[in-house]
Amino acid sequence: MKSLYLDPSVPSACHEKAQPERRKTTWRWWKERIDRYRVVVSNLTIEEIEALQTAEKREAILSLISDFPVIEKTPSAQRLAKRYIRERIIPINAANDALHISLVATHSIDILLSWNFAHLVKPQVERKINAFNLTSGYPRIKIASPKDLMEEES
């Protein structure tokens, strides 16, 4: 069974009124496909969700992920995130995105699931991350959206 890391954009999409298609796709993936994976979240994912202003939305999203194992930010993950930024794979203003990727790499998780198309879910980002990881002793990772995974599995 493949391991899968949820960044905050995925559980948040389940309660996203502004993007009904994304919400629908995420709920469908959640109900039909999530059990195909060993799902984990990180304390970073939880911190980002806890920063949401709306208490009702925040609690609803946190309840979705409450049963998943939580991986911790480690010094090695923080160092790797800084290297992704230094290598200009991830922009300096997206430090948390670099940290999400490095958590996946340092914990040997297979897939980073996200709706973040700005810095994460991009073929060129995945290529650069994997090229860097392979030359630096870290595993290859897949970066995908729930829609990508569902299309791939069909």
C-alpha cells in the first residue's frame, strides 16, 4: 500500500464553497479512494489549518484528519526544505511548501497530495525535486492533486 501525505489544501477543499468542482472531486476521492493509501499528515498541516480564522470551518477540517498519523517537522526536513529554496526549486516566499515536500522526502512517503498548483502540483517542480532528491540520497516522490490520482487510477 502506497503512503500518501495530505497538505492542508486537500482537507480544506472539502469545505471550500468558492470552488464547488474542487470540493466535489475531493469528496469523491475521499469517499472512494482514500482507503487505498496509508495516509499521514504533519504537524505543519495541522498548524496551517489551525491558523484559519473561521472556527467552524477550522474544526470541520481538523475533524477530517484527526485519525491520521502525524509526522513531525524534523531538523533534517527543515534543512532539506532550505536546500529546495537555495536551489531555486521552490521560491523563498513558499517556505512551508518546501517543508511539505521535504517532510514527504525525509519520511519516505510516496505521494504528496495537494491542490497547490502555484508551487507544488506542477510537472516541472516534481521533475526538479526528484532530480535533486536522487542526487542527494532522497527518494523519488509523486506530487499530485486528487483529480490527477483519480484519473490515473481509472
